Amino acid sequence: MKKILFFILVCFTQVSISADASSEITAKYGGLVKKTENTIFEVVHEKERTNIYITGRGEKNISDQKLSLSAIAHVNGRKIPVELSFANNHYSAKPGNSYLQKEKNFVLMLTVTLPGSKTETAEFNLTNH
């Protein structure tokens, strides 16, 4: 009887672990990923640009007409608004924000509001090499 109970316990543990592993979120574009209640953010920070991809349930891209997005960079104790533009299924920091590329470390705070949803935020610690 103990062997049967042990076998059942092992089976349920393996199913539980497999379910958790499949729910992991992978970076589609090679960036940093954070999940909130209704959205998945992926920030791709490169030497000359920062791109922000937003997906919703079912990992489908959310277009700019369906949400309100704002970004603030926290740099050396200052909060600096970041201008964003939307093109080709993602947001990008506008060229006027190129000063961020000169900062060694900063935190990018994203705030999104979807229609009929509460406001959600995600923080990304970004570094320039």
C-alpha cells in the first residue's frame, strides 16, 4: 500500500512541476520580461534604442489603440518622462530620449492601462555597457 501511495505522490509531483514549467514566459525578442495581471512586458534595451513589446492574454500583441502606456526613467534620484512612439507592433523610446543611452544604470518604470482594466506597472533595471 505504501508503494502505491508513493507512486501516486510521485506522479502528482511530476505533473505539478510540468505545469509550472510550461507557464514560464520566454523572451520572444531577446529582452527582459515581466508579467502583470493582464499584460506581459518585454523590454529590449540595446546600445542605441529601447523597444517595448506588450502582449496580453494568449500572448497576442496589444496595439497602441487599445491601451495607455507611459514610461518614466529613474536616473540618479530623478524621474524623467520618456517619450514613446508606436510602430511595427512595439513601442520605442523616441530619439529625444537618447540621453538614456549615456546613463550607466537606470530603472525604467512602465505604466499601462487597458480599457476596462486597472492600471498596472512594471519596473526594469537597465544598464548600458
